[in-house]
Amino acid sequence: MNLVLSFRGVCVGLVILCVTMAIGCQRDWGEVSGTRYVPLSTSTILLTADPQVFRLSETLHADRDYLVCLVLAAGVDYSSQAEMDARYQDLMQDAKPTASISGPDGIYRFSELHQMWSKSGQVSGGKELAACLSPDSEVVPQGHVMDTIRLQSNISLKLIGAYWMSVPKI
């Protein structure tokens, strides 16, 4: 029994680590207890240098990690890391998307890119390959009230949707 519980704890820990470190993980993100997804768009978006603006009201908390995920493709079967990396690069080209979240007490940039894959998907129904943005080195303060997310890219980047994700910290 203890071996089973320890193994389950290790598996859950690895899933949380995959999500918080924002690396590709074959496990379904929805299994991480307390993970919250908020769709920003479930239809095609063309990111350019002109920001796309989304309204979202959320109070940020220090015990959670936050990501803005840009869904590049759906129906992508999980395969070797090299194949996933190649597919991701084909979709991203030289795009450098960024996000900024703002509210009454400041603006915070999200520009650190992470490749992610989701079996269940959040905007298309499954097997989504996404570019997720995490906050830059500055810490988003606890209690920051966010009301706007702005998405943009240095070159045109076609998305099939986007969502906001928050995950409990380990």
C-alpha cells in the first residue's frame, strides 16, 4: 500500500513539475488537482505586432504558477521529443510572442516560451501543441488583480486559440 501511494505521489509530483516547468508532458494536465483553465479565444487568432486584447478578471496568488498558452495545432499525436520539437519549430517559425497582464497595480510581461502538449486540449478537443508563456524574471505579486491580457508577436503567428492557465505550486 505504501509503495502504491509513494508511486502515485511521485507520478503526481512529476505531472506538476511538467506543468510548472512548462515542458512537453504526455500526461493530461487536467489531472493536476486545482489546475484552472480560462479560455481567451476558442477560434483562430492571428497575432501580429498590434496587440490582441482580452479581458479577464482574476486575483493572482503567490501559491500558484501562471501561464498564457497559445494553441498552435490540434490533432497532434505525441511522438519522440525530436519530432515534437520539429513540429513546434515549423509552426513557430521565428515568431517571438509575448503577453502582458495588467491591472490597477501594474503591468507584467510573460515572454519565456515553453513548448507544451495536451492530450485533452483546452480549445480544440484534444492533442494540442501549444507555446506557453511564463512570467519574465519579475515576480507577479500576490493579490495583483489582473483585468487585461495583451498578446502580440514580432511576426505573424496563426493560432487556433489561447487560454490562461493557473497551477498550484509544489
